[in-house]
Amino acid sequence: MSLSSLGLDAFFEVARCGHFSQAAKALNVTQSALSQRIKNLETDLGTALFIRDKAGARLTESGEKLLRYCRLRESMEAQVLHDVAQAKPGDSLVGSLRIAGFSTILRSVVMPSLTELVEENPGVSLELLSRELRDIPALLRTGACDLAFTDDEVSIPGVKSVRVGYEENVLIEPINGRSEGYLDHDSLDRTTMKFLKSQGQEISGRRLYLDEIYGILDGVELGWGRAVVPKHLLDGRTGIRMVAGMKPLRTPVYLSYFDSPLMPQLLKLAVDVLKKCWPKT
């Protein structure tokens, strides 16, 4: 059985948009025609691909698998077309690369590691997605990203998780006086609690939520409170200091991706580069 290109294109657009109406406009077809293409594809596959509700169209488990295939197909097609058009195929890479991770490493570690790849491959489109740790595995599962950084192995069939290094978390405070309370990303952030528990302490005082790591560092410098942050982010910060008598808490950093013998060349290169992005400790 071969899958209809019209059906796959329709499915891919709905998966990207999350709405049948928006996908129909993007493909310049009527919504009924789009729906029929999806219905035919689902009939061919013998399974539902979307759950339709008031919020839009959500992928089923089968839909998530097909989306990964579509993204793989798109990447391989882009590279083949690029190579065919060049005098020397393979001189550079093309395609899109989407990497999800948490704010403490994307700007400080991941971006510098990707500089050579970006400069040498002008046909590559790069998207970095900064998310809370708890939200990252779902991005990988649904195909919203190609690579993901987390603090634990991802338990999804077909996903390979490689530990690339560690973050060494420390407690910091403003140099000019001690402020009561703690700064975190949001009310669900457990970083401070985990750190203090490792020291035999409990969290006390008020809590302020500043959404991302650089806001937290700025907040400590302004005297708003203490915070638990990775030690590697303290370079160049003159208004803060580590709290004495606190043992650093090491947190692993994992790179996760769907491992496949058909992995596009761009993705293979990115994996090789990012496996080495962290200084070995």
C-alpha cells in the first residue's frame, strides 16, 4: 500500500496548524475537501489520526507516529532536491532543525555549540524552543521538536536519551545584603525545594516567580531574594554571590531524540555536535 501525497500533505498541514480551517486556507482548498482527504487517509491506514474538539484537532497516538514520518520525509526530500541542484552534492545541508530545552542551557551552552553548523549551512532553518522541563517530553513525542534536552531520560518508545553532562546548582544571594524569600520560574518549579531538601532544609519566606533563568539572575542582583541556579551562569555577574556552607547539587543533562537508521543527515550532524556540547565532568 502506498500513501496518497495529497492525504499526507493535508495531514501534515492540519498537524502543524492544529485546526482544519486554518490548514484548508494554507492549502487553498475548501474545508470539506481537506476533511475528505484526511478521511481517505484514515481509511487507508485503518486508524484515526485526529481527535476533533472545540479547541481544534489533536493528534492521536497513530497521528503522532505519522507526523514523525512526515517530518522525516520532508527533511529527506529537502536534502535530495538540494543535492540534485548542486554541482557538488552534499557540500552543505538543508532542512529545518527544532531543538527544545530549558532556559539555563539553550543560550549559554546550546547556541554557542551550534555556531559552526549554522554558519556552514545557510540552507538550514533553526528553531530553539525554551520550555519548562515538565513540558519538553511532550514536544518530542508529538513531533513538535527533533531534539530535546531534559534532566532525565525520556521514556517514550523509540527515543534514545544520552547523558551529555551535568549542571551544578548552587544557592545565590545579592552581595549587598541578604533578602528573604526565593525566586523560581513558576509555582510548579521544584528546583529550590529539591536543593534545600538536599541540604536538610525547607523553603521559607515569600516566593517570586520570574518565568525564566535570566530574570531570576537579575532579580537576585536587584535584591529580591535568593535563588538556586546553575553555577556556569554566574560568570560576569558581579552583584551576586554563592551562599557559603551549601553543597552544590548536580543535575544530569540528557539529549533525547528518535533514533532511526533513516535519520536525516542534518539531524545526525546536530546530534553529534550536541553530544559534545557540555564539558565532561
